[in-house]
Amino acid sequence: MKSWRRNFNKNNINKFTKLLEQVWWQDVNLVSEANAKFEWFISKLTFLFNKAFPLRQVVIKKTYHATWITQGIKKSSKNVRLLNWLKKCMTISKRSKQYIDNYNRIYKRVLKEAKQRENDRLLLKATNKPKVIWKIIKNEIGKSNNSMQDITLDIQSDEINDLHKIADLFNTFFCETPTKLLRNNKRNDSMSPVNTE
């Protein structure tokens, strides 16, 4: 699924601030009518906003929904929380305490079995089993793949934020470096003295 998003990172915010500083805002006084002044202001602000925070099309991956959580599990979860609260806040009989502990044990077992069934179902229908296994592991340990970090490349005190430019620079570097190394190696070989004894 594709969606349009804006990136409000520090670099873009600084860019927006610089763009706002560069505008001569006194020009709004050249317009006499209040509505026209407002339109002038909004058009400038919108233009700068779109320039600093451009809309980019992003692919949204399907998120993992815990389909194993049934209505019964949700209801039991509420009951567990209520019973644990009662156990904590009130003085209860030994029999009630045993009931609550037993309910908690059964609830944990039901959760474990429901997760296991869901994982088995996912593995059975998967075409790429190792990928699904790692997805299950990440879900269990609480890691997500949704973290996107901003990349800034500093080349001779020039900061580059555009991902396409960074990719091109890496591509150029790795394509040209072997050629440069070969040239330097040939030059060094021709300069080294040859021993003909």
C-alpha cells in the first residue's frame, strides 16, 4: 500500500527556518486589502512549507496484527486485571487467592497456546519460512522494522541529506575506487627499481 508523507526531521525544520528568514515579509504591506494580504502570506508560507517538507510517496508494509487475540482472550484479560487488582487492594480469603492464582495460570497457558497456534498457521502458509520465523522472533522480543533513521553524509563540510544523492555518491565511490587503485598500483610498479642481478 502506498501513501504520501512528509518528513519533519531536524534538517528539514532547519531548512524551513532558513527559508522563512530569507523572505522579505515587509512585502505584505504592499498589498492594501486584508484578504489579499492573507492570501499573499498563506501562499508564501505554503510554498516554503512544501519546499522544506516535500510530500514523498512511501510504501506502507502490512503491519502484523495479533489475530490470535480472540474475544474470549480479551475478556479473560480484563478479568485477570480485575482479579489481580482485588488481590492487591483487598484482604481476601485463602480460597479466593487460590482461585485467582489458578485463573492466572490458565490464562497464561491459553495465551501461550493461542500464540503457538498462530505461529504454526503462519509457518504452514508461508512460502519463505526463514523470513516468517525471523518475523515471529522479532514480534516475540518486541523489535519492529518501522524505525527509519535520517542519513546525513558530510563530504568536505557539505552535508547531504538526499538519499538518492547519497546512493549515487556511494555508487560512484565504489565504482571508481578499483580503477584508481589499479592506476596507483601500476604507477608504483613502474617507479620501483628493478633488481637484475
